[in-house]
Amino acid sequence: MPSLKDLKSRINTVKSTQKITAAMKMVAAAKLKRAQEQAEASRPYAERMERMLGSLAGSMQGRAGAPKMLAGTGSDDVHLVVVATADRGLCGSFNSTITRAARKHIQKLLTDGKTVKILTVGRKGRDNLRRDYRSMIVEAMTGMDKPRLNFAKAEEVAVIVTRMFDEGEFDVCTLFYNRFKSAMTQVVTAQQLVPFPVPELDEGGEAAGGGGANQSGAVFEYEPEEEEILADLLPRNLAVQLFSALLENAASEQGARMTAMDSATRNAGEMIDDLTLIYNRTRQAIITKELIEIISGAEAL
């Protein structure tokens, strides 16, 4: 049985830990509100950008002169997997769920005989995947949120992906990240970035969502031509989708950290109560033993 000194020391240690986890919970809660607002504000722009490009891409599907980022390379032998995680831990299963989904995807591609290249955004994803796929990691980016996450950071990733695609280093690019739903719920999302996913065609041969016409049936005329618009907007859309994903990740990270620190604080409180109970019982047992020894000694005299 541990001594009273050991129990007291352990109680004080857990109390100190509880103060840290409670402070981290408050900091994460403060950061979550701002990150959530940024993520939610980016969604309409990213979704409408993708919808508009989907309409253009639907009208260009099967036509000659389509941009390479839309038409693809004509093959799917080499895959680039972009894994976006956090630089820090202490946020529950936030990082592990992303890397687990990426691992499953990578393993499936390898089983199918594909060549896989990995680009990690975030220290935790790099450290996790490096143990098994070190030779596949072609780029590892960290510090995306220092001093603040902004569009320029997403453009850095987009430039690397675009350069690799232009140089023929991969055929398909897929992004893995956590989409923010609530402070307690984050949804692991796999999004194909390159080539741009063309919407499915309906019975009339139009792309879902319009394919050049709006819901009222009006036909859009583009100036300049669709090819020129797509050639300019597809690389820009890549940066927009990456920025939106990083904002979703940032909100998800803070939500997961707040939830994890709240659980840790409550668990620390329960541990303190249990240790205090053990401490009081041990102290009572020692006092009782001493009283018995004193009484026994007095009776012996």
C-alpha cells in the first residue's frame, strides 16, 4: 500500500494536471468560435465555385481542347494522397481518424497495383505515416497555422500539387481531412482534387446542376470561351478547395481538443476523488493502528 506522502504527492500532481486540461479546454473553446465562423463562411464560396466549375466541366466533357486538370492524363496508375492533419496532439482521435482513412485508401491502391505518393500537411500526419510509408512521402508541410491560417498557405500547397501534375508526377490527387460538423463530431472526408470530378449526366445529357443552364432553363454564354475560363479557374479552385479543407480541419481540431480536454478534466476530478478516499482510509487505518498499539502498551504496563 502506498504511503500517505506518496498519495498526497499523486493527488497534487493530478490537481496540477486538471488545472492544465481545464485551461486548455477554455483556450480551445475560445479558438473554436473563430475557427467555426471561418469554416462556415468559406463553405458557400467553395461550394458555389465547385458548382459553377461543374456546370462548365459538364458542357466541356468529351470535347477536344479541355484543360488537362479537367480531362486528366488518361490514366490512374499514379495517385497523390494529400493528408491534412494538425501539428499538435491532445485533441482526441482527430489526427488518428484522418490517418486511418488515408492508410486504408493507400493500402487499397497498393493492393490494386497502383503507385502512391503522399503529401502531408501537418506534423502529426507526417509522423504517423512516416513509420510505414516513409519512401512514399514526397513533401511534408508544417506550421500552416503560424502565425495564422490564411489563403496564401493553401496556395503554397496548391502550387506544389499543380507543379507535380504539370510535370506528370501523378494522375489522380485525393485529399483527406476532417469536415467540421459540431464540437463533438467531425466527419472524415476524402475529396478528389485532380482531375476535377465532373458531375454525372442526367437523362438529357446535361451535367447535374445545370451543365450550362440554370434551373429556370436559361442558357449561359461565356466570355471568353469555356476552355479559357476552365484553364484559369481550375488551378484557382484547387487552392480554394484546399483552403476550405484547412479551415474545416482547424475548426475540427479545436472542437476535438475542447471535447478531449473536457473529458480529461472530468476524469482528473474523478481520480482526485478516488485518491482522496484512499488517502483518508489509509490515514484512518494508520491512526487506528497507532491507537491500538498505545492501548496495548498501556494495558501491558
